[in-house]
Amino acid sequence: MRELFELYAAFFRIGGLTFGGGLTMLPMLKHELVTKKNWVKEDDLLDYYAIGQCTPGIIAVNVSTFVGYKKRGIIGAIFSTFGMISPSLIIVSIIALFLSGFMSNPYVAHAVGGIKIVVCALMLNTVITMGKKTIKNVLGAVICILAFLIAMLTPVPTVAIVIVAGVLGVLLTKFDKREESR
Amino acid sequence: MRVYLELFIEFFQIGLFAIGGGPATIPFLMDIPKRHDWYKVSDVANMLAVSESTPGPIGINMATYAGYNAAGILGGIVATFSLVLPSLIVIILIAKLLDNFSKNKYVQGSFGLIRPAVTGLIATAVYGIFQTALFYDTEGKFQIPVVLLVVVAVYFALMNVKFLKKLHPAFWIFCGAVMGIVFKM
């Protein structure tokens, strides 16, 4: 029971302290789940992101469901998902209820402007540490750069990029003897 | 009572068919006013703005806001739960499958390439945030990029100090909010 509550609390913190949604949540997820709690490995977190991106639904929710399930099965999945959505429910309801001029409030707008800049630094830091872990050879580096360029310059959906990378990985395993003997 | 059932049906569908996270729900949200008078198409931009400036996943915030517009606080709760229900079901199924197949060499091979690809995708998101933070202030006017470069440089310098590394990202976010208000960013 205590672990379920911990799951709920951890995801409540992550949901309640991230601005900008899904991907900007990565530094927070990493800090709470990998560094602080040691519940998942960094590689696993990236796998959950990949799966969360190709499956229906909100990515952040998919990742929290995944981590919760890994930790404590179905009930764990439910607790972490509810933890993730609780802050949104509370905060957005309050804003809708009381603050009709929330967006036009200059303090809110300035604070959000400042937060965005910090999120940039946090995200850059996360991407660099992720890259160090996930890019293990030249092929990995090529795939990473290709994925970046395709997503930047073409309207190809991210789902397609993830799926193609996965298929390539399967084909390589099939035809590369060196991989097979590993 | 009927409105809650309608909310459930609409948002369960969105949760089931919107692939690619929060932004993928926007076309669905634009579609809803054709069938229900919960909000107008023109309100979607406002919903997005509120969702982006409040904590939490954007897709969840928008569902809560849309549901609230339709049927008050309970409406927000119903919409949000309906949106996450498909995720819960699908992800639990996949997690179960992955348990059985995670040792499989093909699964390992595919994730070996998916991980660097996802790293590249996340880098595009960083670039996107850089762009909005760098070039536009709250009035949509050009903002001095130097501010951002200095912040990033200072951040990385601080990150080399061991004990600062352990600080919660929320601490930096709070610093950012204060900085934003002080410097009217």
C-alpha cells in the first residue's frame, strides 16, 4: 500500500511540476524515477517513451501507466496514472472556475516566459545525457541524426519514424551475423 | 446524465485514436463542436493556451478544460478519465507482452535502433521549445536570444557542481518563473 501511495505521489509531483507536456516532462521523470527512486533504468524510460509515442493516448500518461505497471502490476498502473492526471484536474478546474482572465494576467505570462527558458536548458541537458547512453555506435548516431532531420524538415509523423527505426533494427538482427552471435 | 455519457464517448474515442500525444488530440477537439455545443472551434486556441501555461500534460489539461466547459467540474473529471482509459488498457497489454518478449533478440535489436531515433525526436522537441523561447516574448515580439544563451551557459556551468546536480528540476523551474517576472520575459 505504501508503495502504491509513493507511486501516486511521485507522479503527482511530476504532473504538477511540468510545464509544456509530454516531452518536457522527461527531465522531471528522469530525476524522480531514475535518479531519486531508482525505479527504472534510463534505457527503459526511453523505451516507454518510444512505445508511448506509437500507442494511442497522451504520451505522459502512457509512460506513467508503463512505469506503474512495471512496479506493481495493474493496480500500480492505475495509481501512477491517477497521480499524473490529478494535478491537471485540480489546477485546470480551479483556473476555469475562478480565473477567467488567467491568460491575460501579465505575471502569469512573464512567469511562463521564464519557465520556457529554463525548460530549454533542462531539456538540452537531458537530451545530451540520453544521447550518451543510447548512441553506442556509428549506426546509432546516423539513425539519431536522420530521425532529427526527418522530423524537423518533413511532415512524416513521429510514429512512422519510430516504427521504421524498429523495423530496421529487426532486419539488421536478421541479416547481421555479428549481431546474431552476440 | 446524458452529457456525461456523450463526454465519455467523445473522449474515449480521442484517447483511443490520437496517436502521438497531446498535440494529436487537437484535430479531434476541433471536431467536437460539429456535434456538441460544449465550446466553439475558436475556443480551442484559448484552451491550448491555458493548457500550455498550467502544469501537467497538455492533452490532459485540454480534456479537463473542455469537459469543464461542457458540464462543470464533474464534466472535466469524466472527460479526463475517459481520455486516459484507452491508454491504461493498451499500455497494460503491451507491458504484459513486452515482459514475455523483452529477451527476444529481434525485440532487443529493434529497440537498439529505436532508442537513438527517439533521442533524435526529443532533440527536435528541444529545438521547438528553443524557437518559441528564443524568438518570441509574450507579445509575440522578437526577444533577445542572448538572455537564453546566458541562461543555458550558466545552467551547464552549475551542473558541473556536484551537489547542484541533485537539485530537483522544479527548483530550476521556480527560478525561471521568478526570473521571468523580474525581467518581464
